[in-house]
Amino acid sequence: MELLTASSLRSVHGFPTRAGGASTGAFASLNSSFAVGDDPAAVRANLEALARAAKVNVDQLFTVKQVHGDRVVSAAEAKSDTEADALITRVPNTAVGVRTADCLPVLLEDRRTGAVAAVHAGWRGVIAQIVARAIKELIGDEGKPGDVHAAIGPCIQKCCFEVDGDLPERFSTAFGQDVVIAGSGGAGKTKLDLVRAVQVTLERAGIPSDHVASLPQCTMCDTRFFSHRRDQGITGRHLSFIRSADTSAG
Ligand SMILES: [Zn+2]
């Protein structure tokens, strides 16, 4: 297994590449999703390996059914078929994970409480402010955004994320001109910088910029990663994960 990590996070966490799993073919090899047509036994083996990497039992590595929405749930209340796109855990020594193949995996930790969150953010989630919602839920009424540290993992970067229609305008209105890459893209297409949009979201939420790391890898250019666009929909999903602190307070 090859796990990328972010210098901004102190918690046990990882952003895996495709390497070191049990799946074959289009899902080779560390696919974490039962919903893409992969062999369930291979997916189970991969989830067990990921749980070991997260230093939890496999039943303490929580995930949900992701639907490109803006719902944030607590792992204690969620089941694997709960529909949501962000998951928080406050229970010591438990982990939360999100599945991606081009979308942004965002991991958050609150150093005051030891609580952590994992967020799945595609363009729909980014514009629906799911990252801001997750931060608000993570810190609760008594917390401070200054206690939050964040990492944005490998995803489709501004080199590759071409869109059309009214998306460039919607994104520049919501996040500023910087998120639209001028003069880019093929006919009628423009490239967007979703990572920058999430960085703006984190800044506006009050998280100091030196608490944030953004990994540079592009899942579409770099074949170490599953890419929904490059692989034309037939591909695996990475499970990015983060584990809560050993003790609930302090
Ligand atoms: Zn790229």
C-alpha cells in the first residue's frame, strides 16, 4: 500500500494510491467500493488492509453512501447505506473515510477535541458548501475554526478539470476569479480549480492558511490514481481516511 499524507494533520490519516490491493483489471488494485462492479471479496480485503493502516478494526472504519449532496452526519448515527457526503467521528480511536476517483477528499481535525471529519467534494459539493458545513458540525457551538487543521488530497486538478455551460460563472461568483483558468480548455470548455475553491472555503471559515495542506497530485494525469474521467467511468475508488485521537479531550 502506498499512502500519501499531509504535513498539516497530526491524526493517523492517509490518501492511498491504487497500489497494494487485491482487486484486478479496471479496479487494480486498492478499490474500496462495492458499487462499481468489483469482486466483493477483493473489496473486503482492501477495506481490511485500509483499516489496519488506519489502526482500527474494520468495523470502526466508517463510510456512507455518497450522493454528491451537502449532508454531514456523525459516524455514531450513520450506517453504510446512509446517504451523506461528510462524516464526523468524536469517538476516540475510530476512523472515517470517503471514496473518490477525481472528486476532492478533504480531511479535517479539531485539535481541541480530537474529533475528525472526512468530506467527499465534487463540484456539486464544493458549490453546495459541504466543506463549510462539515467544519461547522466538527467544531460545534463551542469550538473555534483556529483549532481546525485540514488537508485536501489527490483529485482532478486545474490542469484537467474542464467544464462548460454556466459553471465557470457560478464558480467565479461563489469563490472569486482565481478559480477559473482563463483561456483554458478545448472548444467551449473552461478549466476550473476546485482545490482553490475549497481553499477559499477554508479561509472564509476562519481556518488559518498555515493549517491547510493541498496535495499536488492530479488523479487524471497521474496513473497511480483511479480517475472517473480518464477511465470513462469504469474504475475503482480510493478510500481516504482519518482517525480520531486516542482520548476524546485534550
Ligand atoms: Zn491533471
